Amino acid sequence: MKKFSIATAIAIFAAMTAPAFASCDTHAEDEQAVCASKCEDQYLKDQQGWTADMSKVKSNKKACDEKCGCPQNSKGL
């Protein structure tokens, strides 16, 4: 019974912490985060233009996030 309790505790801990490591945080230092940060910077730069085509800007952001493996970063666009 003690082994089952320990295994259950480990499984619960892993399930709680896994989503934290799977996110595409733009403030971290790993390769995926750097890529996502570049996408965010480019999106902000592109949308500030007076004649910016917002549908093109949003599609570029979505494509960049897909390339980085972070499609959830452009979920609300």
C-alpha cells in the first residue's frame, strides 16, 4: 500500500508540474522561448504601421508561432 501511495503522489506531482514546463513562455532562455519572443516582437512591430494589413500581420504571427511550436501563443488572434 505504501508503494501505491508513493507512486500516486509522484504521478500527481508530475501531472501538476508538466504544464508549467510545456508552455511557450517568452521570458525564458531556451530555444523555443527565444523563437516565441522573436515572433511576439515582430508582431508588435508590424501592427504599429499606419498602413498595416492586420489580417496579414495576424497570419504571419500565427505562422511564426506554429514554426516555433507554440500555436497557443496566437490563440486569441
